[in-house]
Amino acid sequence: MLLYVGKRVLMMIPTLFAISIIVFTIIQLPPGNYLESYIAELQAQGESVDQQKVAFLREYYGLDKPIPEQYVRWVGGMLHGDFGYSFEFNMPVTKVIGDRMLLTIIVSFVTILFTWCVAFPIGIYSATHQYSWGDYGLSLVGFLGIAIPNFMLALVMMYVANVLFGTTIGGLMDPEFIGKPWTLEKVKSVLEHSWIPVIVIGTSGTAGMIRRLRANLLDELQKQYVVTARAKGLPPGKVLRKYPLRMALNFFISDIGSLLPHIISGAEITAVVLSLPTTGPMLLNALKSQDMYLAGTFLMFLALLIVVGVLVSDLALVALDPRIRLTGGVAR
Amino acid sequence: MNVRTSLLVRCALALATMMLVTLSAAAADEPPSLAADVAAGKLPPLAQRLPATPRVVDISRPGWATGRYGGELRMLMAKDRDIRMMVVYGYARLIGYDEKLQLVPDILESLDNVGNRIFTLHLRRGHKWSDGQPFTSEDFRYYWEDVANNKDVSPFGLPRALLVDNRAPKFEVVDATTVRYTWDEPNPQFLTALAGPSPLFIYRPAHYLKQFHAKYVGLEKANARAVAAGSRNWAGLYQKLDEQFRNDNPDLPTLEPWINTTPLPTTRFVLVRNPYFHRVDRMGRQLPYIDRVIVNITDDKLIPARAGAGSVDLQARYLRFDNYTFLKQSETRNHYRVYLWEKALGSQVALYPNLNVEDPVWRTLMRDVRFRRALSLGIDRHEINEVVYFGLGQESANTVLPRSPLFRPQFRTAWSTFDPKRANALLDAIGLTKRDDNGLRLLPDGRPMELIIDTAGESSEETDVLELIRDTWRQLGIAMFARPSQREVFRKRVFSGKSMMSVFYGLSNGVPTPEMSPSELAPTTQEQLEWPMWGQYYEQNRKGGEKPELPEVVKLVGLYGEWRRASDDSERERVWLEMLAIHAEQVYTIGTVTHALQPVVVSDDLRNVPADGIFSWDPGAYFGMYNVDAFWFDTEGR
Amino acid sequence: MSTLELPPAAGNVDHYVSTEPFEPGSALELSPEQERFYLASQWKLMWWKFRRHRVAVVSAVILLVMYGSTLVTEFLAPYNLHARHTDFIYASPSPMHLVHDGHFIGPFVYAQKKSLDMKNLRRVYTPDRTQPRPLRFFCSGDPYRFWGIVDMSFHVVCPAQDGNFFLLGTDRLGRDMFSRILYGARISLTIGLLGIALSFTLGLVIGGIAGYYGGWIDTAVQRLIEVIRSFPELPLWMALSAVLPVTWSPVLIYFGITAILALLDWTGLARAVRSKLLALREEDYTTAARLMGAKPSRIIGRHLLPGFMSHLIASATLSIPGMILGETALSFLGIGLRPPITSWGVLLNDAQNVNVVALYPWLMLPVVPVIVVILAFNFFGDGLRDAADPYR
């Protein structure tokens, strides 16, 4: 067991390394660099730029150094905990990210819970009543979740919530509570604002999960032991609960691997539309303005989140399912 | 603006103001939000916080009234960086523009100007920084000797506005409240640079910044401090902290009406009143009236929605003309009103034929005035006005606005009617008579006339206008393609000559007075999209770029030089009018519609905001010249 | 299992012998239906099973209609792609009626009266119920270039001579939304197909090689797949889109976006191919083929793949919606396709602000075909996948 864990953790390292190279290459590929974007933006708004300042900054930030050297600086820094410098905010990246990563994790986590709660009953019902109208109907609802683009749904829901409930538009809480300590009012405000993103992001993950759960459960229901149990006279409900459901629970943990990337990327675009203080809007801005350390670090963090999430789910699966432990590997 | 007052008159004025102010200051109350601190002894009383002769703000616009203290002004911005807009809106400048676009001393008590060469600046005695430390000529000396002329902090030398023919002025400290700058040749940019929205700062809070400067704490200590804060060396840290315009360092003392108290990163900035602000109203009450300003950062696409939901008290930035209908709908429900201010651009959308384009065939065409005139005649500005601006704009060439004293009707109408017949005749006269099977004219070397216009790709307004122009130019036998680009790429393409035409907004200062610089009308910088290489030639002191060849352009350069050396306003006016006339005839840039409108959302309770103003970056600083410090909340009139 | 007594030793056991005539050489007689069933090819069996899934069939028909329409968009759209009507900016949708004043006069729309609300700066359109404008069919309308080659002006439906037919309203330049949605279908639907073709090929080739050869190739490919799967899709798409030089022509950008979408999608397919191949290559028929001297490509292509091609097709079909949504999302964010290309994503980008939601909601209608296509693909793919295993 420990060997397995150790092996998995060790395998994570080259993966992360490869990811960092890819991320850095992608960030560097667009023409120009941060300073040029910055100047161009000021120009577009009719402001003027002091050329000398610009030249100074270019030299100071090392934007005139060759690319492999910039990469080494970045990776070297990351290993020390120094994630580089954000040009846009004029401060170390870690200070900029601050709360945002935490909020992203929280939003993702809550959305996964939501997805579980919705997909579970629907998946079970679908599997046990295959090809019935209920099956079709619920599948339709689930598919609608994928089909409606997140951003459209977010925009409309946000507007409707403002007109119907008076919820302030955008953000995760009313502006007065930003930066203030957590009071009951603040919690209420956050809850008021967060149901929209959770629903919007959650609906797209639900359908996939329903489909996979349904397929898995159908497989289980065909197995010999279910037939045996029924033949022995167990009531259908009990049959369902005692055996196949346990296998289905297994599935929840293992499915995080497919669900997590989906949730996180869904969260990004929804966050952009709803202006949530998570990594989404900041990442989009950083990419557009080529604030390369910030964008690179965000991408690394997101990828890390997924890799770690998958690792955790695999480990949890190993802990839950003795078959895997005994046969020495995850059959996925 | 040429303030030359004799010593006697100045003294009399000072004495009178001092008396008036001390009398009223004695009777004036403390701003309630500071009363507690003053009572507790944490802040000195009002009379000691104000300079001996504060600036009295008393505006004679109808509807303007002295106000009451209190309230919180909410605004929305889209990026953390935008907090610098508070320095723009606050508009505390050594000398600044008033509502009538006249230059008036603000931080300075007075300014002596001899022939635009010798400037004597008189500070207000007793003026203090926002942390209570005195604001004196030492702050100017510190800047001059230890910042501007320090090779580590300013490796690239003095700012351009301080140089005339690359020569620096002579700086001298006359006494604790007087400094003088002397140039050999006139420097007409000096005052307008000081009054700019992003101004030339020739002073620093020396008492605060000295602790980071190697000369005052020693190289080792400064470097150690810098490294501890994450910078490479002391100059790096210094540069980061010495940023009065960026407004993101809560510890940096300021002279603006509100002080930023929130460090980055954040989505909500809180600015509190500056207890040492130097302006008062006519009753002697210290400005600003409003206690706090809250700036919330949100996605720029959500700002119109949030403004319409009543989340702001004053908003113009990120609101577009096409948001007006939506904003108007929710006016009564959400307790605000929407004003429409006039944007001060010479043209909302203007086309810039690149006279320095690489391709020789296109270059000859672009330099042929008949071609440019034909293109201009081939634009249906009326249609553009109707479609994009609801008919509320003004069809015009790219020139100054009627509000400017330099406006002449013939500048606006020159070559800007829609006359495809005449345009076709001009194109035929150039010799572009051959056409291909599709009716497109052929260039002299046989290629079909396919004009590619580069855009910075962000404004749907530009895309729409180009769509309309494409159709009318087709009638002239010219096929037009818009190529959206990213901003940096866009600029690079223009500067390198790869782009044959680009689209941007027109004259950025559409309301100039003769003292303002006509630098936009002559080749002065590479940034000018119609002649980047000629501009570069002058920007780099004849060492880069290309020397202009067209006779009229050379004339413009000469005229610009005349303006800089001019000694009085009437001469400057003459130069301006000549330059504008040349532009009208030569159509170097093709304007479309001007007088576009900017929606401004103002809360029902907010007073002293003009219903009808100019929305201009320079001059004007957007809200700056309208004295935001004198806006106030009238909660009793509800 | 109750009373079973064994017979005494060396005793007789009762047995039963049938007296029916018996010929060991005769084959089992099959009824015609059974014969058809057993002799049917794999694809025929799939088709029969698929037909039973009614919703999937309906979806297939819908998809066929939509893709078919992209071939003749120019005929179907009442206006051509760039037609503008400056007098009808932001016109609200004018629905089609059949009955006017109690009489049936065939399909028509009411003329719209425009007035300017100068207080709110709004254009107000009211239908004039006294002026029906009958629609013309199979008529000559806006000229266009069919597929960019032939000049034609034939339309299936056109507005009346002096009227307009804005079934779904117009946008801010007065362009008919219905026509734009039809033209947008061309781009949005084909991006999905092209993308899937690319990702299918990539997945087959890479997964095939990994599965067949095994060993270190397999490990390397597995690592690669893991790395790619660890990326959140959208941020990576965003980053890659930022790479595309904006000076590229629209067609190149279109292909660029397709390539980007495909580059992240092939992993699912590759894993499926790989695991199947790992299992199947131990089969006897594979060994037989190898011993007979077949090259690996032939073995993979002719012997192994057909066994699970149906699964692959089903998975591929289920990936198409992801691509369409991806393009829509990227264009919506402004980093995918841009005007003058017209795709559903670009149309939705125009609809992305509060003005639209509050005042001109018909500009959000392009989301409807997106939803329909994605639902159709999902049901279709589900049906295919159920049908792909006919022996279940």
C-alpha cells in the first residue's frame, strides 16, 4: 500500500515537470510581451507613456533575456516558493493569488458535492428503469445541462436574479463585505450569490456523471450475484442497496478524475461572466495582457489541483476497494 | 494663462484671501468625520491643517452650490490599475484647467511666466502633505537633484516635457516656498504637462522617500531593505514605491483630496478624505465634502449592468453610448439620472492612411492628396451617424470641435460630404481607370485595389463603422477588408510600414485653445498612425525614421516650431489656424462622426455635477476639471 | 436437490431413447428471419438495434437536416450574409401569420412601423396590423455567390417586394438574425466535424501504436495522455488561442481553432483504442495473422480495429458537442473566431452584454440551435453506443 502511494507520488513529478514546460511555452508563444501590451493598452485609452520608464522596466524585469533563461528562473523560483512577479499588479504573484485559489477550490468542491447530489438519484433511477419515459425525461434534463452554454446561462440567471431577488450583479458577495471579517451577514450574502455559479457549473458536469453512473450500474445489475440475490427472494430495494450501490459509491470517488478538470474549466468561464473573485477572470486577463508569470502560475496551480485531486481520488479508491489493493493496481 | 502679476497685487490678494479665510476658518466647522480625531488631539485643528492661503473653490455655473459634508461616493472600475483614475479625478495639480479650459494655479499660489522660458512657482505657505509633513521647495529640490538627475533612479534622463532641444533647464530654489525653472528657449509644453491628467510630477514627498534612497540612508542599508522587499536593488524598490500616479501605495503621502488606504491586490478600494487638502469653499470649509470614495473592481462587461442596478453614485468610465437606453430605463427605479456629456475627440472613429507604408504602389497613392480626398468623399457619414450614434453625432472631418475657439466651419465640411460621383472622378483623374471583371479598380501594377485596414480589434463601434464604409467604398471600385489585430501587433504593423491604413479615434484633444500644443498636427512622435516614420524622425532628434518629403508636411513641421517659439496668443492662434487649414485641405486623416456622447450616471443625491459637460482626457482629466472635491450628497432634498 | 438414490452396482439405469428419425449429417433448419439475423453483417445488426432507439433516430434526422442545410444555406436564408437594413436596426422579431382579419391568405408578416423614442434613445417597432406582407416562395431575392463560385439570387423564401421578413429580429446593424444563424451553422457545425476527424485520426494512430507495441512506447504515451488530461480544458484553450497570430486570415484562424480543440480531445479515444488493443492482440487470430507475415499496420487496420470500430464511432460522436461548445465558448470570450467570420459563438459574443438581456433578447437566439445540436448529438451518440454492442 505504501509502495503504491509512493509510486504514484513519484510519478506525479515528471508529469508536473512536463506540464510546466508546456505552460511556459504556451505563455511565451504570443508575440510581444507584457510591456508592449501595457503600452498599447494605455495608448488605446488615450493616455501617454513615458518611454524612459518603459525602457527601464523592460531591463528590470528581464524581458530582454533569452527565453530558456526566463524559464529556468521561473522554475527555479517556484521550487523556492517564489512564483515570480506580476507585472500588472507590481507585486509577487503569491500576494496576488492570495484568496483566489482558495475560493476556486471552495467553489469547485461545493460544485462537486452539488453534482453528486443531483447525479446520484437520477443515475440510479435511470439505470433501474431503463428505457422508460422517466429515463428519457431525466436524461433530457441532464443533457440540457451540458447543451446550454455555461456563459449564456450565467448571464441570464444573473440578470434574472437581480430583477427578481435584488441580488447585486456579479461577485461572490455584496461589495460592502469585501475584505471584512466573516459575519453572519457576510455568509448569507455569499450564499445568496453562490447558488448561481454552483448551478451553472454543476449542470454541465451532471450529465456526464449520470451517463457514466448509469452505464456502470447497468453493468453491475447484470452480474451473477444480483440474479442470485433476486432469485433468493430479497426485495428489489434491498438488493439494490446492499450490493450494486456500494459499487456505485466506488464510482463516485473514481469519477473525480473525469469530473475535476471539467468542473474547474467550467468554473473558469462562469467566473469570467459573473466576475467571481476566483482564478477565472484573473487568468483571462493575465493571458490577454501577457502577464506571464501570473498566467503561468495560475495554469500550473490549476493543473496541480487536478493532478492532486486525481491522486487523492485514486488513493481513496485504493483504500475503499480491496480488489485494487490485492491485484496491485488501479484498473481504469 | 499668462499670469504676470506684480508683486504688490500679489501681496494684496494674498492678504485679502488670508483674512477672508482666517475669518471664515475661525467660524468654519471641522468636517464631522475628523472632528473626533481633532478633539482627541490626533489631528491639529483646521486652521493649522490648511495652508495660510488655501485655494477657494467657487464656481459660477448655474446649479452649483456650496454643499454639506458627508457621504460615500461609489464607483466601479475594471482593473486594480484603474485606481490611478482617482489621481485623475481628484485633479490636484500645481496648475490645472478649470471648467472653461483656462489654466489656473491650484496647488501653487501663483506662477510667474516670463516668455514661456522662466517659470517661478510660488507654493502656499503652510501647505502640508496628507501625513502632516510640510510641502515645501525641498520636495522640488529632492526631485530635481536626487531623482531626475540621479543616474541610478533615472537612467534614461529627464522627462521629455522638461527638455527643450534636449537641453535641461536651470533649477533654483529661491526660498522655502519658491522655486524657479529657466530654459534658454521657450518651453510651451511645461505648463500643459503640469496640468495634464497624468501630470508631470516635479515634486516628491521627500520626507517619505528619503528612507529608500541610497544617498540618505547609505547604499548598504538601502540595498538590504530592497532585497528584503523582493526587489533587485535599491533603485528597483525605489521605482516601485515612488509612483504618485499609480496610487497603489497607501503609505505614500499625497496632495489629492482622497487618500487610498487599501493595498493591492483587492477588489475594493476605500479612499478617505485628506485632512490636509489645500482647497476650501467660499465659507472657508475645507474640501472635499464627500468623506469616502469606494472603488469596486468588477468585470468591465458587468459595469453597465451594475450601474443600471444603482450600485454607483458617479460613473462614466466603461459606459458606452449604446448603454444609454438600458440605463435610462432604470433611472427612476434605481435613483439615478443619466447625463450625456460630449466626448472631446476630433472624431470618434478616424481612418489613418499610412503615408509611410512599405508597398511603393500604395505609398504613391496614399501620398496623393486626390486619393485621400476621394476616400473621404466616399464615406456616407450620415448613415454612420444614424446607425451607430442614433443621429446624435455630428458628421465631420477629423478636426477640432465647435467648443474650441479655433474651430472654423470649413474645417469640418472640407471633403466630408458624401459624393461618390466626385470621388470617382478624382480616382479617374489619378489614372486608376482600369477595372477588373468585378468592377474593382486596378492599381497601376495590375493588382486589384484591395485596401486592408488594420484595427486594434476591440471596439465593436469601429467594426460597425468599417462595415458601413466598406459598402460605400465598393461603389468607388475599392474593396476594403478589415483586419482585426491585437493592440501591440497593430501598432508594430503601422510603425514598420506593413499596414496601409489603420483605424483609431481621431484628435485626442478636440477642444484646444491656442496655448495648448498642436503636436498632434505635425510629425512629432512615432505613435502617430498617419506618418510613423516621419514622427520618429523628430522624436529621435533626426536620428531615426525618415525625413518628410511632402511640402505641406514640411510646412507643418515649420509651423509647429513657430508655435513653440511664439511669444503671444495671437501668434499661436494664427499658427494653429494655419495648421488646421492644411489638415482640412490635405485630409491626412479621415474623420467620420464627432460630437459622440458619453453617458454619465449620477446618483439622485449627488450635487454639483454638471448636466452637460465635456468628457475629455486631456485637457479635462475626465471629471477632474469639474472639481470632484466639490461634489456633495444632498440627503435632505430626497 | 432432493431424493436421488444411486442405482445398485452393475444394475440397470432407466434411460429414454427417442424413436425420431435421426441423421447426423443434417444441419439445423433455420426460419428465414433467423437466417437473416445470423447472416447479417455487423453494420446491419447495428442499424437494426439503432432503429429501436426512437429518440436517437429522431436526433439523427435532425442532424441530417441541419448539416444538409449548411450545403444550401444561401437558398434557405431570406437575406444574404452581409445584407444590412439601416432603417431596421434592433427590430424585434416579426412572427409569421397565416390568418389576417379572419381570412386565410397564406404565410405573411405584418409590416413594421418604426418610431424613434428620443428620450430613451430607442427605436420602437410596432407591427402594423392593417398591412400584411405576404411572403414569396422560390423567388429571386438578395444576390449572392453560391459557395463563392456561382452568382445566383434564388431563395426558398423571400420577403414581399416592399416589405421585410425578420423572423428573428435584427441586430445592431440591421442584419437579419435568422439568416445569420443559418450562415453561422456552416462554421459551427463543420468545426465540430473537422475537429473530430483530426482528433479521431490522432487518437487512432497514437492509441493504436501504444496498444499494439506496448512496452516503453506504451508508457510514454500513457504519460503524455496523463499530462494532457491534467490540464483544465478551457484555460488551455484560452492560452493556445492567444497564440494564434491575429494577422492570419479568417480561414487559417478557423483551422487553427479546430486544431486547438482537437489537440486536447484525442486522449479519450486513444485510451479506449489502447486498452482494447492490449486485450485483442493476445487473441488467436492476431497471432495467426502475424505468423502469416502481415505487417503491423495491416494487422491493426484490418483485423483488430474493425472489432471495436463501432465503439470508437460512438465515442467520437459524443465528443462533437464538446468541440462545438468549445468553439462557442472561445468566440464568446473573444479569443476564438471573430467578425467578419460568422459562427454561433461570434453571434453570441455580440449578445454578451446587459443591453441585450434587458432590451434585445432575440439576439440570444443563436443559443437555441446550439442546444438543439448538442442534444441531438448526445442522443444520437447514445443510440449509436447502445447499438454498437448488438450481442448484448
